[in-house]
Amino acid sequence: MNFRITLRLKLALVALTLLALPWVGYRYVQEMEGFLLEAQQQALLATARAVATALHERPQLMRVKPAQNDAARRAAEDSLRQAAERADRSGQPVVVEEIGRESVMSEQQSVAEISAILRGLERSTARIWVVNRELKLLALAGSLKPQLPAENAGGEGAARLWRDILARIVPRPDEDFDEALDEDVLAAGREITRALLGAPATRVRNSADGRAVIVSAAHPIWSRDNVVGAVVVEETTHSILSVRSQALERLLLTTIVVFALAAAVLLGFATRLSNRIRRLRDEAESAVDAHGRLKRLTAGSQAGDEIGDLSRSFSAVLAKLAQHHGYLESLAGRLSHELRTPIAVVRSSLENLRLEQDPAQARVYLERAEEGLARLSKILTRMSEASRLEQSLSSEARERFDLAAVVAECVNGYRLAYPQQAFALQAPAQALAVEGSPDLFAQLLDKLVANAVDFGRAGSPIRIELARIGDACRLAVINAGPPIPDEVHGRLFESMISARSERGGSEPHLGLGLYIARLIAEFHGGSIAAANLPDGSGVAVRLTFPLAPG
């Protein structure tokens, strides 16, 4: 089974290039996610800086026992409770030393002040905690989980089904994760270590259960030139992941819609294109029968695209082929008509010559037979004249000659050759230099004049006009007589086209004279055309030739 690559398949493969659009969009979303993560780190660092600024130059706050009454922050409470138990066993009360001349704060006042600072900067999805240089957790505020209830993701019908499909393709962030502090967060946290060394720092890590990504920023707390603690602000990347998921969902939805529309348009275009090509194929197959004969002509398409051009060209080729085929079909009758007369003359002359005893009468029959043979020779000569001329034109030498002198000489010869026909010549006095062959040009003029004599009206002169027009010259051969028939008006200079009626005559006519004239005109770089006179009294054949430079 042969696999065929049809137009539809090719256009479908072209449509696959549209898949580059979602890839570019995905890369853009990834870059946007990186920018948002960097912006989030800077925002958390600014928050940590604000809290640390409120705690600068207050070292007594770094040594108090923090109070936490939020049941959701068990990890922080356990750490603070253990610190309090160790202080009780040591028997040393937790107090804050006097700095300068300020009075000593009570423990409750310090805790209240720290709690107020943290609550003032607390955010719904951020967690803020404070540690001292001994990596002891002193205070904790906020939560990494959103406090607002989750939006209702329900729905009915197609909307819910579509949302479930998108959730499988583009996962959304999980709000159910463990937000408790890991055991190694304080001990191994790079951002805390750098903050206690005096440099702000950020860090990205996973939650304890790996379901969330936590971004933390730490800023040092200064007391004069010493670092007495650090403020750490944490937040999950859920907001960024939500934006990314929404962007990917829109990208996926847009890609599906665009790809579906593009596929539908390309499929429709391919179907229409295939139908037009198939219709053109069917017309080509039905135009010619199994024996190579034209059954009917096709009408060219009016479309302005390449297939329309191909259809019109194919229709024109079939029309020309039909004309040529018609001529070939009539050629047998034309040759039979042209050959029948000289053959009959030769046969009858030979028969009479065989029976005739009188030498004088026998000589008459012999002359008639010779005339018939001469006519047969002319027919054969004219049949091969065009082909010989086409071959000789490619090797014909060009020379510079005076066209006005050649035309004047030819007209003088026509007056001798056609004594019963009058000729009127109108030519300029100055020379008209043309590059080409004077012999071929004389042959061209012979064809035109012979045609004008055959169709000319008796008593009306044949006018031959030659004039210069800019850098060109124009030659016209005008005769009074019947107009050109409409059926051959545009094909008069084609091969084997004749406008003559089936009438007798001593000269054979195969429709090659004007075709030869066109070949010679084109050899000289000119053009030839025939048209009826405006009043319908005759025909004018006009030729235009470029003059030789210089």
C-alpha cells in the first residue's frame, strides 16, 4: 500500500508549526515566574528591614521571654516554653538591663511591645519571627496559610468539567501543607546565618512535607555596632504559582482555540484547493478521449490565483490544440482539393497524349502535364517552406540596409509581375536603415502583396505606405476588398490558417503565407497585425520595425 502525502496532510503538518506558539508562551510564563519570585524576595526583605528597624538599638527586647498565645503556632510555643523552663531551673529571672539612663522595662511591657510591632506588620500569608544571636526563637506572628476561606471551586455542567480537566493538566498550588518549622531551620538556615553576620539574605526552601515552596528573607537587628538578632519574614510561592497556573490555563485555552480555528481554516482551504485541482483533473481527462481526440473545451476559471491561471492556460492550450486539430482534420480535404486538379490535369494530358497522333496537339497535352507537375511541385515546396525558414532564421546573417530602397525596388517588380494591378507607393525621401536581411524582407513583402492581390478588388490600387515614427518605421499594405472573417481575425498569422474560400485557381493555398510573414517580421525585431479598414472597404496589414542605431 503506497502512502500518499496529500495537500491536506501537508497543510496539517504546516499547522503543527503553530505548536511553537504555546512553547514560546510557556517560556515567557517561566521568565515571568522568575521575575515575580525575585520581586517577592525583595518585598519580604523590605518587610524584614521594616521590623528590624523597629527593633534597632533595643537589645533588651532580644533577651525577654516572648509570649505566644496562638494555638496554631505550636512549634513556636514549644520553643519558647523550653526557653522559659530552662530559665526557671537556672533560677535567673528574665530581665532587661538598663541602657543609659532609661528605666528597666518589665517583661510584660517588652512582650507587649514586640507583639504590637509584629502585629502591625503581620500579613495574612506571611509569617514573621525573631531570633537572637543564640538562635533562640523570641517571637512569632502570622501564618503561611491564607486565613480567608478557599473560593468555591464548584460549578455545574461543562464549566466544572473544564475546570477539572485544566486541574489535571495544569496543577494548582496545594493549600494543605505543613507550615511547622523544621528542626534545622534555625541551625542550618543560610539566610539567618548571613543576617546574624550583618548581611541581609534570602532563601527558597521546601516545606516540611514538600507540598509548598517557602521564600524567606532575614535582616539583622543592630545595637550600635553589634548584631543582637535577626528578623525572618516567610511566605509561600502560592501567589506566584496561582498566577502561573492562571497564565498557563489561559495559554492552553488560547492554544486550543487558535489551533482549532487554524486547523478548520486550513482544512477548509485544503478541501477547496483539492476540489479545484480534482475538478481541473477531471476536465482534462474528459476533454480528450481514448484516441487523443478533443471531445469538448473547458472553460477557464475566473479565480485570480495560480490555480486560476493554470486553468485558463490549460483552457487556452486546449483551444489552440482544437484549432490545430481542426486544421489537421481539414488538411486532408485541403490537400485533396489542391492535389486533385494538377493530378487530373496530368492524367488527362497523358491519356490524350497516348491517343493523339498530331505532334502539334501532342505538344499542347505535354505542356498541360508539365503545368500540373509544376503545381504539384509548388504544393510540396510550400508545405516545407515554413519549416525550412524557421531553421534558416537561426543562422541567417544580419546586415544594415535601406528599407525604403528595398520597398521601392520590390514595388517596381510587382508592377511588372502584376500588370493588371495598380500599385501606389508612399515612402519618405530619406533612407530608413534597418538591421536584418533584405532578401528575407523582400520575401515578406512578396507574401503580403500576393495576399493583397488575391483579395483585392479589381480596379482598386494596392497602397504601400512607409513612414518613420520616432525610432521605428511603419509599413502598411492596404487593399480594397472583403473584410477579414471574425473566426480567423485573431489567428490570421498562425500556422496553417487560411481565410480563403474553397475556390479554384492556378496557385495552391495552404495558409502558410502570412505565418511566414510573421516569422520574418519577428526576425527583424518587429511586429505584424491585420485589421479591417474603419469603413469596412478593405484590409490593412501593418508592420512596425525598429530602426538601426546610429
